[in-house]
Amino acid sequence: MDTTQLDGFVESKKVIPNTPSETTIVFLSNQAQTPESPDGGYGWLIVAASFVINIFIVGLPASYGVFEVAFTTQEDFKGTSSLAIAFIGSLATVGMPLFAIMSGRLSDIYGPRVISCIGAVIVCLSLIIASFSVAIWHLYITQGFLFGLGTSLSYIPILGVLPDWFQKRRGLAMGIAVSGGGIGGLAIAPILQKVISTMGWRWALRIIGIASGAGLFTSGLFLKMRVPSKRSTNIDFSYFKDSKFVRLFLMALVISLGWFVPLFYIPGFAVQYGMSKNIAALLVGLTNGASGIGRVTLGYLADTTGPVNVLIFCNVVATLLIFLLWPFATTLPLLLVFVILFGFVLGGFASLVPTGNAFSSLSLVNIAIL
């Protein structure tokens, strides 16, 4: 790896060979050169904490389809269109990339532990307050906007912390960490459906709010940088003058929305074709479970073949599945094939985008793909 000193920044270039077109990834850090990452030690505690954070931060939005079915069949929101109800999940999902820069910068200034714990409190309160909603716009603010803000504050700091502890095994470490999202979705969706069926959606929100708040706050306490970055209250917007960075930023924002569309609509799609709500929730869980396997497998593969190549593969396969298989998956066997295959490549997107240190606390955003 070649390094160059540029106006107080360290530029590191890594060329990934044996690919259709060589990819150079440039990392800019406002830290001086530091000893090589230990690839272990306390870093595995960071992986464990990140794993738990992913269980709730990724698993909950991925299970929103269960709430969507509940909202459309309850008298509380009678007459509300499915599109209007799906917008709640869209707000929750877009909050992650929308507040990413702010969350990363706050993590720079106050430290990842403080910001992640604040995010945990916001996530907890947003879901508990949402349980008292009597109008759809109440859910837009709470389960949508505030939840999205909380997830960003809680999650974004780990994208800077975890890569700081791993270099050679970064893809594997990130894959293990983000696999928590798949495992969380696998467990959360059926549990939510059971609680909704027995206690109602309001108590489901309260219970998951308390559980997620406790898990996120406890995990956030373990987050710390191996080498603290130089703190500054100024945000360097010069990155947005780089067309490569802007394209990468927009790519992550747009694709993150597209990936979650099937997760929102699979439960309603299943119910529409005569399957029970329990089966619908199980399908969401299987999607997330397959995603967990994909996160580890594809994260490991990215270490040898290059993250950009694997990410492109995942996007292409997902697009083909959505247009060529999902519309015709009107029976349970075909729908099972779709959710397992889609979930697997979904794991690739979740584990590969962060490996480049995007939105990390190493000087706001530190990746450009050439």
C-alpha cells in the first residue's frame, strides 16, 4: 500500500489486482500514520457490540412489513392507503443515509460512545411514543423521522470505529458485525407478529422500543476509537466538490431505498395471495436470515475479489430477481426461493458499502472510488 502526505492528511492507495478494471481506493484521514491495525484483541468486542447494534438498527426496519400489515388491517387507520402506510417505513429507512454526515461529524466531535448512546435513547423513545399515535402523521414523525434519526446516530459511529481495528480482515469483521441485522430480522419479524396478534401493535412498539433501547445503549458503551481522531467543529464540505464522492454518496442513498422495498411489501404480497400473516412474517424473517448468511459470506469474498466487484454483482442479481421472479412468485415455494435468494444478495449490499469507511469518523467521509 502506497502512502502520501497531503496537507496534514494521509493518503493511502490500495490497488486491487485481477479485476476487470483495476480499482484504486483512496482513504483520506486527518490522523497521522499509526501502527498497523491489530486485526483482533479489543476489536472483537467492537465486532460484538456492532453485531448487537445491527440486530436492532437493521433488523427493525427490515421487519417493518409486519407493522404495515397490522396498520392496514386495524381500525385505527381505516381508509389509509397502503402507500401512505409504507411511507412510514421509507422515512425510517432514509434516515440512516440522510443524517449520516451529521452523525459522523458528531461522532468526530463528541466520540462514538456518546453519540451512539444518544441514538439508542432516541430509538427507544421514538417507538414508545409511536405506540400512542392516533393519526398516521403521528407515525410519520415518531416511527418514521425520529426513529430514522436515532438509527443514524446509533449506527453510523461503528462505521468509523470498526475499520479502525481491522485491516487485513476488515471485510470479514464487517460481515460478522452486520450479520446481526439478518439474524435480528429473522427473529424480530415472527416475534413482532406474535405480540401484535396477542397484545396489539401498540404494545408491540412499546416492548420492542424498550428492548432495542437497552441493547443499543449497552452496546454503545463499548465503542471507542483505537487511535482518537483530531476533533474539529468544522465540517469540510470540499468533499462534495469531488464528483467521485458525490456519485458514491448518491449511490448509497438511492440504493438503500431500493433494497428495502421488497422487505416492506413481501408480507402484504403474501397475504394478498392467500397466505397467513404468520407465514408472511416468517417470509420476512427468512429474507433477513438469508441476508445474515450473505453478509458474512460476501464480506469474506470481498476481501479476495474486491468489494466493488461483489457489490455490483449483488445489485445486478437483486434487480433481476425483483423484475423476473418476484412478480410470478404467487405460490409459497416460489416466494420462498425469491426471499432466500434476494436476502442473500441483500447481505452483500449491507456488508460491502461500509467496508470503504464511508461516513466514518475518519475525517467525515474518507472514500473515493477511481
